Amino acid sequence: MLWGCFAAGGTGALHKIDGIMRQDNYVDTLKQHLKTSVRKLKLGHKWVFQMDNDPKYTSKVVAKWLKDNKVKVLEWPSRSPDLNPIEHLWAELKKHVRAWRPTNLTQLHQLCQEKWAEIHPTYCGKLVEGYPKHLTQVKQFKGHATKY
């Protein structure tokens, strides 16, 4: 399992999760990688963190850490897993990694790191720019399938 983040200016950290992601290791991942990624992406102080409503992300432990660290979180509709633009990045990463056919977990992780870093900032920018249009279409179709 991987945790990653991005902004219009490119990709941030990509972190391998050993075992099952739980609320405690999610907080550890945020501690280690969120602010580092914010600095790398030069987001300054005016950024909003987006995550879906997976129970481990919305737990009291995570909510407290986000509040204590003054992380502004985008409000997220309850049944909308495919709204998150990072899903497009995961698909892009899978496509590039699959082409190399890694034969073990070490190779897989190394390839994921390399290919994540190679995702062009322009692609990330287009995902962010297209997001308002995507949301409008979801609203128009009242939550049903869209072309996205």
C-alpha cells in the first residue's frame, strides 16, 4: 500500500505502508510526509488537504492531529470515492510500473518511487485545473457516473 500526495505543481511524497493502514500509522505518515511535501511543493500557508471519508482518515486521532497542526481539510461528501483526483495519478503510476513488470516487492517499490517522481507537473496541474469542471459534472449528474 502507498500513500502519496500532489498539488498543481507536481507530486509530493510517496510513502510505502507496511501492513495494513490504520489510524495510528496514518497519523505517523502525515507527521513524516505531509509538511515535507507542502514545503517541497512550495504551497506556503494557503493550501487545503483533501482526503476521502475512509474511517481511518476521519477518526478522532487523525482529526485531532490535523486540528493541532492547523491543517485545513476539504469537506468531503460521504459517498464519493472516485472524486479524488489522485485516483488519476494512481492509474498513471500503475500504467508506468506495469510496463516494467517488476518481479519482487523491492523492485516494485523502487519503480513506484521512480515513476512517481517522473510524473510531470503539467499533468498534476491539469488534474487540479479540471477539478471544478469535474465537480460541476458530478453535481449535474446528481452523483451518478460521469466521463471522469
